Amino acid sequence: MVRLDVGPTLVVHLHGGCAAPPSRVRVDARLDKSGQGVLLAFPIDEVPNMADDRQLREMTCDPKFRKVLVTDGKTGVGQAVARAVIDAGADLVWVGYAEPWKQVPGFAELEALPQVALLPLDLSDSRSVKQAAAEIGGKVDILINTAEVHRTQGIASRSGVETARAEMDVNYFGLLRLAQEFGPAMRSRGADGQSSATAWVNLLSIYALCNYPAHGTFCASKAAALSLSQCLRAEMRQGGVRVINAFPGPIDDEWNQALPPPKLPPESLAKALVKALKDGVEDVYPGDVAQEWLARWQDNPKVLEREVSL
């Protein structure tokens, strides 16, 4: 029981670092493993190994001591995410890769890290996803899906459906393949104590909320992935595994070079994802563009739709 300075008394969870009563604490809101809002009391001052508290770890998804799968390590974002979870204390990081013939900067250096294990994984190939799940599906504590195909086109700018199909095949059907193969094993391990499966992270886009016509088919694939991730969240919640959706603005990569700043560096996106895991939130909107877009969408989605089409 904690009596607030403003008067009411609350029933809260107590962090193990709190001093014996009577003492002062600070109270914060969290989500428990079922996704319900709860209150947790923390000591006023930081204590050693504060993040290792048992109750706090159950309410968050801190990568420390956990095994993580990053589905695509051949992109700048995938490499930044892998390094960020290693810096956060992950024991082992499986880094997926497709197109083994393709040489990309930074991949060899990532492979050389002692915490990294490479994993052949092509989200457009059902057999590849099934084989990866058979190999490590029962060991993954956190899955971070960074794989995506991004092309800059609307509807009338290019004939045919091949490019849009490639985007859907990875951005939507790739997520579906992952969910079908990795989801059941992770959901069954949600109550395995200190070694439980704890989180699934989807890299979406702020354009999933409202289509940006210059990247129209990409936005459509991310909107489809958003809807699918909501279904995944409902199913994974039953096993105590949190689904986190990330909605970044334009990322500073090869597909957004024509866009003016500000653009989100991959390292900033990776830090935002790790913070979301540590905080145990369900949705995160990294970057100034994402924050502005979200505010405008919440204020009036029809006005935003018309403005971005001008």
C-alpha cells in the first residue's frame, strides 16, 4: 500500500530495492504479462542492478541475459539492432540473412562478434522460415523482425504488380510465415520463469497509419502488416509474450535518399527499440517525423490524408 502525496492510497507492486516502510517511493505505470495496466513502486534513488528485479523483468522485456533473433542482418537497421541488443546484455543474437551471395558493408564485422550466430533466413521462402524455426524456434526469447522490402512508387508510377507483390511477400506474408512457425513455440514458453519467451517486435512504419502516396505500395504492405500484428498480439498475449510495434518515420537508408531531412539514423531506431523492450510498451514511434505524423493522425486522420496527397 502506497499513500500518494496528493492523498489517495494505492495497491502497487513493490520493486525489491524499496526500503522497508515507512519510506518514500516513486510509482510508475507498467503492463503486466497479460497486457493489463498495473502500478509498480520504485526506490527514489537508483540501486545496483535495478533492472534485474524479478517483478520488473516479468513486466518488461529487457534483452539482458536473453536470446534474440534479428531476422535480417544485411540492412543497416538490422545490424544496428543486433549491436544494440548486444550492448544491452543479450547472451546470444541469431542474425538472419538471405541472399548469401550479396556482400553488404558491416556484415563481416557483425559476424565476428562473439555473441552473434548467423542463421540462413529468407522470409519470402516458407521452407527457409520453417527450417529456421525447427532449428531455434524453441530457444528464442525475443524476436525482432527487421526484414522488409521498400520501393518508392505509387499506383500509376509503374505498371504491373511485381514490385508490390515483392513488398507484400516480405512485409506481410513474411510476418505471417514467422508468426505461423515461431509464434506457437514462443507462446508456449511465455511462463518459463527466467528463461521465458518475452517479446516479439515488428518493424512497421508511421505510413501504416496513413498512406504516403510517393511510397504508396510500401505503405499498403505495412498497413496490412499492422493489421496482422494486432491479430498476433491478441494470440501471443494468451501466452504472456508482448508484441511491440515500431512505427518509425523515414529511415536514413537507400530508399529514402530523395526525402529531405529529418531522417532517422538506424542507430537511433535501434536504441528506441531497446528502450521499448526495457519499458515494456506495446507501441513506439521513433523520430520527429513519426511523432508529428502521429499527432496529426490522432487530431484528424482525414485532414492528414488530404494534406499528404497534395
